[in-house]
Amino acid sequence: MCYSLLSYLCDGEKQTPINYMKYSLFAPAKIDTTILLPASKSISNRALLINALIQNGNPIQNLSDCDDTQVMIKALTKGEEIIDILAAGTAMRFLTAYFSLTEGTHILTGTKRMQERPIQILVDALRQLDATIEYTQKEGYPPLKITGKPLKGGRITIKGNTSSQFLSALLLIAPYLEEGLTLTIEGELISRPYIDITLNVMKDFGALAQWKSPQVIRVEHQPYKKTEYTIESDWSAASYWYALVALTPEAKVILPNLYKNSYQGDHQGKELFSQLGVRTEYTDGAVVLTQCPIEVKSLQANFVEIPDLAQTFVVACCLLNIPFEFTGLQSLKIKETDRMEALIQEMKKLGYILHSQNNNTLLWRGERITPQGNPEIATYEDHRMAMSFAPAAQFFAGLTIKDPMVVTKSYPNFWNDLSTAGFRISKQE
């Protein structure tokens, strides 16, 4: 369907939004609403790739409607030789593995930023499995030319401090490797919950995949089975509503289709938010968010397992005047943008002086300067920058978000949902 607030243009294949250059946000004094979150992008993309390997699998129910998932659907169904995945990092990694195993030659490319995001660790691992992959421009980076063929499988060792998407890409194709796959992780594993999502979804489709030890995963050669499958709502998207409840004078938000025993690692964020004054209550197939007393005067947290929540917590803690030290942020430097640097620059506009250490830590010690008048938040082609800063409108009336439609990468209806919750959104061409 076409969303009225965003004036979507329906072209028969995909709903493409008109890109208003700026939104100015005016927050309500009270929020009492029910929000239907998007389906989990992480689970959707894994299920789509698995279904493609099955061939003629059952339709996946409640797929995410975000850009990243639309890119996956197009790549897996259109049969094109040159595939532009735009800014979809998950698609780049997963499809690199998928096309290494499937017949035909394909070129995977993307945005300028995507061509700056390293992929050599995954390519080297696939080459160990005898995959045929060439770099068409810069060594170690997309675009890639991939010629698919059957792969034997075997044993691979990968450092654990690399992107979890590299590991997930290898695991997802492993049931179709002739010898299966034994994946050994060297050193500390970052973002383990995303590996667990991968293994759980694989097992839902009949794969024999399990941890053999804290550092070793084994996947047997056993193709996936056709399965009726429905995607749950996205806990990452829920984090912005947690922040809004924490920052709004009076707030209650109901989020259907979220579950206590979720596969998604980002559900761990609710424990941190409880310290920032947000209570989570589980009902039948939903969570209810309400306010409770703030438990901390400062916050120390390791985000190695939940890096996608870091921006949300940085903004929320500053606005609540809670100094923090957040570690485990090393993966933020290779996301859609260098998220650590982006946070430092944009929070400064709001009057907060952040510091980075060791490429993996962000700190705020309570240092303040005079905020800019009428601050405009740059989003750096990063959906999470737009959504994590939106709740700051509670403290900065008329806060402007530049290039707001970056949210379509993971949460296309975000601005509509804010409007439903009582926000007034002023669009500037």
C-alpha cells in the first residue's frame, strides 16, 4: 500500500518514496499509542536466502518491507547478471555466499559507501571452499564477480572480531556443501546473538547446525526442508519506542508481535532500558512499555552483542543527563557510516561532548557546550542515525533530520508511526 504521510510512488514493483530533504519534528507532551513494528529484517533476509536454496519453498509470511529485504527479494528472483544491492550490507554478504554456490555468473555492486566496506575476509573464506570470486575494482572490496558452482565444504577458521554477517553467510549455505562445514572462531566473537539467529532460523528449516564448543560450529550436509514460516516483529525497531518512552513526560506504548523468547539479540536492550526508566510488560503476543524510576546515575555497558542499539542509547543517555561508557563498539566503524564519529559530530550540535577510545569505546562524562540554534542532524546515509535522533525532539522542538528517508532501509513506516504517536512533522523540500 502507499503511505499517505510519505507520498509514496507505487511503480508496480516497489514503493519508492519521494525524498523530502528535511523533516522538522515537534514532539507531543504525552504518548499513548499502539505501533505495528516492521517485521525483523535479520530474520527475513535469512529466511529468504534459505527459501531460495530450497527452490519453490513455501511463501514466507510477514516479510519485512524495508529496502534491505526488497533488495534481497529482487536479487533472488529477477535473475539479473549485474545486481546492485545499494546500501544493503546484509544482502552483499549473504548474496556473495549464495551466488558462489548457485549456477551462473553475477556481479554484485552497491553504493559508493558499500564499495568502501571491506569484504575480503568472507571472500577469502569462500575461496578456501573453492569458490570463484574476483574483485572488479579495488582488492578486498565490492564490486565482486562471482561464478557459481558446487562447493565441497570442509573446515574454515575465521577471527571472531569480524562482522557476524560474514560468519552467517557461510553458515547459511553450509547445508548445501558436500562435506558440510566446520567453522572455528578464533578469539573473541562479536555480535554472537546474530550468529544464534542464523543457527535458529536454519534449524527451523531442518538444518543440522549446532555449537560443538564455545568456538566451533558444525553444520552437516543436509538440505533445508519446505517450511511454513512467519517472521516476528523487529526488536531493533522497538528500541526507538523504548527511547521515546524514556524521554517523554508521560508515555505508554504497546508493541504487538514481540516475544520474550525472541531469536533476536536486540531484545537484550530492554534490560538496559529498565535502568533508564522503561518498564517492559509481556502480554499475549505484545509488549507494553511504561515509565518507571530511573535506576542509575551513570551507565556502563558492553554493546558487543547489540551494536545496532548503540546510537539509540547514546542519544537517550545524554538527554537524560546520564554519563556513560559504552564499549564493544568496534563494528560501528564499518557500518553504513563510521557511527562512532557520526555520533560525536551530531551530539555536539545538541551540546554534548563525546569522546572515543581505542576504536571501540564511546564516553560522555557530562561535558556540555551551548547547543546550536535550530540544530540539523545529518544522517550519513544511515537509517539508525535518523531514528535514534528523532526522540531528541522532546528536548529540541523543531529538531531537523536531514535526508529522513534513509529509514526505508529498515523501517519504512517510521515517520508515519511517529505521526500516529502525536508528533507533528514539517516537511521541507
